[in-house]
Amino acid sequence: MKLKDVLKDIDIIEYSGSLDNEVTNITSDSRILEKNGLFVAIIGYVLDGTKFIPNAIEKGASAIMVDETVSISDLSVPDNVCVVKVKNIRYQLAIASCNLYDYPSKKLKLIGVTGTKGKTTSTYMLKSILEQKGFKVGLIGSIAIYIGDKKVEEMDRTSAESYKLQKVLAQMVDEKVDIVVLEVSSQAMKLDRVVGCEFDCVLFTNLSEDHISPKEHKDMEDYFNAKLSLAKLSPVVIYNSDNEYTARIPSLLPEKKLLSFGMVKKSDISAKDLILSNSGVDFTLLKEQEEIKTHISIPGEYMVYNALGAIATACTFDVSNNDIVNGLKDVRVFGRSELVPNKLGLTIIIDYAHTPSSLESILKTVKPYTKGRVICTWGVGGDRDSAKRPIMGEISGNLADFTILTCDQVRTEDPRKILSDIEVGLKKTNGKYTVILNRTEAIRYALSMANKDDIIVLPGLGSDLYIEYMGVKYPYNERTVIHDIIEEMLSSSEEKQEA
């Protein structure tokens, strides 16, 4: 495609070179640029994309896009490479990506899922229900990209960059996908990653304290409005009537077709008679004056909320009760209330809980069904909302029988400072705890002290397969760590017996 066609509907401040240059790919990451690519040099929070222009040219870039702060004349660019200056470069990157891939979201049904908690689980539940109906479903989320049962790629962030998103949507069009379920973060909205997407339906799961920091959102209203901006893009909005923020949606978006779900306030989709256990939840689904016996194989009352949101969304695509029941009964999500099989026969749960409400939910879920102790091994991420740390410490101190504080995704923050902040809350309780900075050693300690009546809860990493420390992501799979430690424990036990 000619560069001028890629730049359709984009206001160009100035340019040098030819707009007739051929463009076959687009990216803001020079490492993955291919020949005849458009390199979009974003000046971000950490990296200055203009520093990577020479690398992009070396890779065969045919065009460079820069923002209004950059002087084209100051750049050392060959005459055969076109340089284009624009305003709001992230927005224009999204539009250019839509142009290059011919607006793929117009050629299939697109569902956006947003909220603080439950996005990932809801997308998997929704995908499963829709597949029971017979749709071919694509999923783009924080764990992976799927086309039907085929995993296309693993992901390390909630929402893909706009150029990646449009490329994947185009691939899904080519593979005859009917419906795409897309997980959308508030950062994705703030950074214009879904600009140009045409949504048919949006599910807003809930909103609670999270992502309040200098690099994210200044306060809860800013956070809410970022999420709400996604709902504004869709003609149909599904919302949680029991959440104080999402319950405001009818008054804020009265022109939309709205469908509510909840268990406290009157809702279009509801549930009653919950029977909770460590292996899942049985409940009665209330839908259009019908009562349907339903089971989900992931424990926790909050999982019923996720199921209700998924059900309400799926109902807009004319699914049957059997589709719903069969779609939910065997759903499992990597890193979400995930039971880890092991040779010691211990009950170990990996979960993504990283907010006060999600930590409280997972601990309240497991505590009634645990004969022994709840051993909670966790930390919180660095460079994020620090106000939640003592709150979460107090929750763990009150609900867990023993807390092991350890590192999570510390990013660029001092891990000792993070754990010290958590201790402020822990010390307000009578909860027993210890601090072990190294996560592997913390898990080892938990495994060594546990017996078969106990339950070990590992909140935080969830589906993350890395630990980020000082800007570097190191491979880290908690399941592998648990397996290897237990193998060492068993081997050591055998050696002692032989001795």
C-alpha cells in the first residue's frame, strides 16, 4: 500500500520525501520492523522512539512518523525515506494501522471487556459460551491470543498496541472468525490502542481501587472515565449493577442499549442459591423469568459475577440456556484461582489477585473450606498505587493464618520499600507473618511448612511467566518453581532415609 493511503484521514503537519513510498508493515518497535515498514517514533514515558530511527532505517524502513515536538531537519534520514510529522502520534498510529489492514473490526463482531477485576476470566467464559452456540471465536487478552482452540501467541500485557491489534484482527478476518472477544485496559484507552475499532458490545465488569499512580491515573474518577470511554464506543453496554461505579452507567449513557447483571440490586441477569466450594460454585441463574441450574468450575463468589457478565453479554448473541450451562461448566483460566497439581498432595492456588478487593475475595473464598491454615505468599507490584499496600497487608493479616511477604513485579522500585509499606497494615493485625524477599525462597518456605490440611495461596503473578526487576523481565513460571522445589524436597527426603 502507498504511504499516502496508509495516512488517509491523518492530518500531516509537514513531511519530507515521497508519500508514494510502499508500506507493507507498521510498528513503533524498531526491533520487529520489516522491510518497507512505517516506523512510528513515539516519545514515551521511558523510551524516546526517535533514538531508534537509525535502527529502523537499517532494517529497511520506507517511512518514519514523528510527533510535533520533533524537527524533521534535525534527523539524519536518507532521501528515499519519507518522514511525516503529526499531532497526537499514538492516535495516528492507530488510524494508520486501521488503514493498512483495511479496518478489520468492521468485518466481524467485536466485544470489548473492561473493568478492574474479572476481565480475563470473563473473556474465557464468554468465548466458551459463544463457541457452544457454534460461533468461531477469537480472543485477544492478557494471557494469550486465540483463534478458536489454536493459541496464536502468548501475551504479556492486557491490551496489544494498536498496530498489533489491527494485524491480529485482520488475521482473524482471514481465518473466518465470527466474533472477537477483546480485553481492554484503561491504559489502552488512555494510549489510543483501540482507536478505529468498531465495537458491537462492551462488558464493564466492575471498578475498584487500582492503577492510581503518577504513571497511570491521578484518581478514581480519571480511572473510571478511561474505562467508560470504551463503553461510549459501543451501541450495547453490559454493566454490573452492584458496583458503585458501574451502577452509574444508565444515568451517564442513557442513549445506549443497556443490560445489567448482579446479585444484590435488581438486574436483568442474576443468581441465587450459591453453593461454594474449593472446586467451584453451583448457583441458580435467573434470566428472563427462568431459573437455570448452573455450575462453574472456578471457586469464589466473585466468579459468579464474572459468569453473570459473560452470560449477559452472550445473550446479546442469542445463545440458549444449554449453551450457557455447557459453556461454563468446564471453564478454567490459567493463573486465575488455578489449582496446581503436585506430588505432595498439597492444595496450592495461583491467582492474579493484586488489589485489596481481589485479595480479600480469594482469601474469603478458600478460608471456609480449609481444614488447616491458609498460608498466603505474596507481594505487590512496584511503580503502582502505593496506597493499597497497607490495606492489603491488613486484609492478609486478618484473613490468612500465616503471611509470607515476598517480591512480585517490583519493576524499578526498591522491593524492601514495597514490603515495608505492606507491613504497616499487617502490624495492625494479630496475623503471623515473615518476610522473604526472594520469591522462590518464599515459596520454598511455604511448601516446607504446609501439610495436606493447609492451603497455600500465591496471589499476584497469576498468568505472568516472568518477574520484572529493575526494568528487566526474567523468565519465571510459578508452576515450574513449585514442581522443582517439591522434587528437591522429595529427593532430599529419600537421601535422608537411605542414610
